[in-house]
Amino acid sequence: MNTEKPAVVLLSGGLDSATVLAIALEQGFRPVTLSFRYGQRHSAEIAVAARIAKTYGIARHVVADIDLRAFGGSALTADIDVPKHRSDAEIGDGIPITYVPARNTVFLSFALALAETTQAYDVFIGVNALDYSGYPDCRPAYVKAFENVMNLATRAGVEGTNPFTLHTPLIDMSKADIVKRGTALGVNYADTLSCYDPTPDGLHCGSCDACHLRQKGFREAGIPDPTNYADE
């Protein structure tokens, strides 16, 4: 008899989400992984997420289609240049143009629907409040608020005996701490993709905010960075 608890893990194919998946498995959950084809400027991360799910033996990997390009407003979903070569101070100042309006709220709503239909009361997402590039939907206050919504807005939350829990195991960790944690769990970061603007053949650009934070994480963790960067 399988005693593992079901869970939904949002899996983008990036460093953070791959680490979260490894943590969920370590904690004894049986994840369904969820990725999104949301009109982002590159689709390479979809294939990367699928490979990661396969590597971990995930029985069900769901890819949901949403067209956030219909709204635009972000360098990831509109014809707006991705910022490059920014310093730590610049990255930490304000909300960048790579913020996709309400993206985590949209993603978590889909994750909640999937959780309810699979009788999974645990949802995992790799948001981070330290190296988070200024996104408002990565803050602890937002996480707490959405967890309340999970239990208020669903039949399972109202009638069920188990409350929904929104797990954010990386919320208080630096990128270096995340790299150390994932490395200890055996995550192969060479198979992840964090870049906002990868090359056509899937290499990290090496100069966007996501690449900058990724490089900084490995450097401060004292762990060799296995990533292939186009600008090297």
C-alpha cells in the first residue's frame, strides 16, 4: 500500500522549482507536477520541466495552456526588452519589467484546482523572499493570504476534514542556501533553466537578472556552477 501523501508541485524547470520538487519527495509526498505554457517569450523551460519530472519518476506531469500574452505588461509576455547586466542594487530596487502581472495568483489558482481534483491538500511553490527580484507575489504575506483563499474558495476546503497547505520551503533562503540544499538532495542543476532570455538552442544568456542571481548563488555557495552561459 502506498502511504505517500499526494501533492501538487509547480515546476517551471528552473533552479528553485527543481529544488522544491526534491524537497517534496524527501518529505514523503507523491507529487503531481504542474507547468505552464503561458505565452512566455521562450518555450524551452516546458521541455526542461518535463525532463526533470521524468528524471524524478513523476507519474503525472501536467502542462496547462494559458495565454498571458493577451494582457502583456511584462518583458516575458510582450515585446519588451529583458533587462541585462544589472547590479545587485539595481535588481533589488523596485519591481522589474520581468514581473508578469498576477502570474503566481493565476498559477496557484490552477494548482489549487488540480489539487482539489486529485485530493491533494498540499501545494508546493518555489517563491523566495530574499533573492526574489522584487516580485510582490513572492512575499510571505502573499503566501499566507493565498493559503487562506485555498481554504475559503474550494469545496474541499469548506467541506473537507483536511485544510490546504501552501508550502514555500525556499521562502527565507538565499540563492546560495537553495543551491546548497538542492545539491545535498542530489539535484542536477545542469538540467535546469532559469534564464529570462535563453538562446535559441537553450543556453542561459548569462546577463539577465535570473542568470545574475543564479551565478551569485553558486558563487556564494562555493559550489561549481554547471550552467552553460552564452556570454562565456
